[in-house]
Amino acid sequence: MNYIPISSEDKKEMFKAIGVRDTEELLSLQIPENLRVKKLNLDKGMSEQELLSLFKLYSQKNKSDLVCFRGAGVYDHFVPSIVDEIVGRSEFWTAYTPYQAEASQGTLQAIFEYQSIICELTGLDCSNASMYDGATAVAEAILLAVRASRKSKIVISQALNPQYLSVVQTYTKNLNIEFIKLDIDKKTGSINKNTLNNLMSEDIAAVVVQSPNFFGTIEDMQELADIAKSKKALFIAVVNPVSLGLLKTPAEYGADIAVGEGQVFGNQMYLGGSTFGFMATTKTLEWKMPGRIVGQTTDKDGKRGFVLTLQSREQHIRREKATSNICTNAALNSFAACVYVAYLGSQGIKELAETNISKAIYAFDKIKNIKGFVPLFENSFFFNEFVFKTDKNTDNINEELLKENILGPLDLEKINPEYKNCIMFAVTEKRSRQEIDKLTEILTRV
């Protein structure tokens, strides 16, 4: 490619350094043969008008405005009109990386307010300007724990979102980090304290637990954090920020790091795409936290101002010795969350959490009374997701629901073969009693 300014000699030197012969061998190391396309079979070019007509035709095949009872990491929450109205303003929509403080006070203040909101929600001391998404936030939290503790063993809950576990594996593949699996009790859907206790030792860097976990079950975070602390391990809490309207904050049960997916605050589902992750830590971990941080200061006239701070951790200063590879933040998505939370206020977030729980309980009780559906876990406390085992065909269930414009539950067997005939429902504040009743009526006759 003539726009890549390296010579053939440069390439040979680079290939020699990494131990491969050529580009073909490099690609074959990471991309399986069956996934590689030798040649693209593209149709002849089209005019703009023809192309737009074709795309419109394709778009009409999509199902839109589905009543959503599926979650597993991305959720169908209501986004007030004020969020898009403010976020869509040109000064935010087009804002660039705020390296020049004198030209970026608005953007910097927006990030600072976002950080303040994350600190208030989690109860922790410091927040960065946001991460790419929840999965990368978890991976970066693990790397942070390893850096801070100088230990390389991580106890990680297997009730973590499977996509998070996958990203963690990719992040740490070539690092000297040992992962110890922390399994859930198959009866309760949560972690038994004795299970964690038996895994703990003084050489553990951190314990990673998600609550509500992937199955929606609320963990006893206080109990688990105490066990981690007893062996001087850091405790990493992976949390749904909506649940913090009712549940204990990470700071209250002694978490050192809190991370999670921020999509639930003011961001649409975006087909599972553009979101942001959040991270907050105690003061002692501030210098080792990845990503950029905005701080508040005063100018020469004593007026309040905002700047990027603690930048000696970052790539543009320390290059290969930087704290992490994270060199940006999801500013627009995190700003949407900032507007959303500011609009709802603390009481609004509490009422939102209450509504999610109450509607989920209503749906759970309705489904529990349908023949052929049995709760997978006994006596578990859940937030807005729950799992049922069924003797009905799970594909048929979702096909019938889709005919009625309903996106049905997640078939867990497609994620983990251990959960055959298990389906997971998600219920948010958007689901009305009528929609839940219609769901259960269809489940009854499938």
C-alpha cells in the first residue's frame, strides 16, 4: 500500500524482530484459516442513488421497535429527550481531545462533572474520564491490581459476563498473570463464601466479583470483600450503576476498584455497540489508574478552571512506559451519562432502581406460575434479570415472541453448554404491565 511509508527492508527488519517470515505468516498466527477470505467477491460499483436505495431495501428487512426482554450486558432503558438534545449540541458533538486547556474548558468541565458523578455513585475517591466499555474496564482494573500489588494471581468470578471474561483473556494472554476460577453455587446462583475462602492466599493480587452478576443475582459483596481483605488482596467490584440507587456502594463494602458498563445511563442500545466503561478507585490507587483524569484548579486570577492532570502516567509523556494502552476516553457517551444522572438526581436514580426491581419481580412471579418454567436458582435475590429452566423448545419460544414483535430471553446454552434449556429474561423500567402480561400469555401457549 503506497501510503504506508516503510520500505521492503524496513518490513524485513520488523518481521525478523518478531520472528515471522512475512505478512502471510503473521496473519496465520492469529486468524484461523477458515475465517480468512482469499478474495472479496464484490458486485460492480453503483451510483450514490442506487446504493442508498439498496441500503434502504436492506434496512426494511430489520425488525425495529421490538419490546425487549433481553439484557446480558446491554439494556433497554428509557433515555429522556433532554439527553440527546444537550449531547447533540455542536460544542460537545465535535469536541476534540482536550489537551489545550485554554481552548477546552467546556469539555474539561463536562468530564470533571462526569468523574464527580461516578465518585458519588460508587463512594470511591477518584474516577477517570471513562473507558472504552465495561469489558475493557474490567481488564484494565485487573492490570491495575497487578501493578499496585506486584502479585500476579487473580481470583475471578465465573459469574462475570462471559464477554468480559473473554476480553480479560485476550488482554492478558501474553502476560504472566494466573487466573483462579471462582465458581458460583449452582443452587443459589451466587458465590459461597467458603468457596472463596478456600481459594485465598497471601499471594493473590485481587478478587474480581460482579454484582448483580451475569445471571442477575445479587452477591453478598460485604462478605466477599472481607474475605479478600483478610488476605491483603484488592477487591474489584463490577457493578451495574443503576443498581447503586438501592444497593450498597462499592466503598461501603470496602472495594478498592469499581468498574462497569455505563450504557444503562443515558445511552441507547446501539445494537450492542457504542457505549462506555467507568472506573473508580481509592485515593491510594490514583497514580496507577489508567486513562486520563480531569482535575479542578485555579488560574492566575484565582478563577476556577479545569485541566488534564496526573499526565505523567499517560502515553504522550511516558510513551512505552505509560500506565496502560488506554489513550483516550468515550467522552460523548460518558457525557450522555452525566446529563442523564444530573437530570434524574439521586432520588430519581433510587426510584429507577426500585422500578427495575419491582417490574422484574412481577414478571418473575408471572413466569414462575406457567407450567414448564422453573426458576434455575433457589432463594436468590436478583436485580432486573433472572433465569428459568424450561422443558419447552427455547428456539420456538423466541420465534413465537418475535412474531409478536418481542425480543425474547437469552438462550444461555448458546453461551455455555452447561445451561441447556435455560433462558434469561431482563426487565427494565420501560416494560409495562401490559407487555409483561403479553409475554407470559405467549409463553403459556408456546
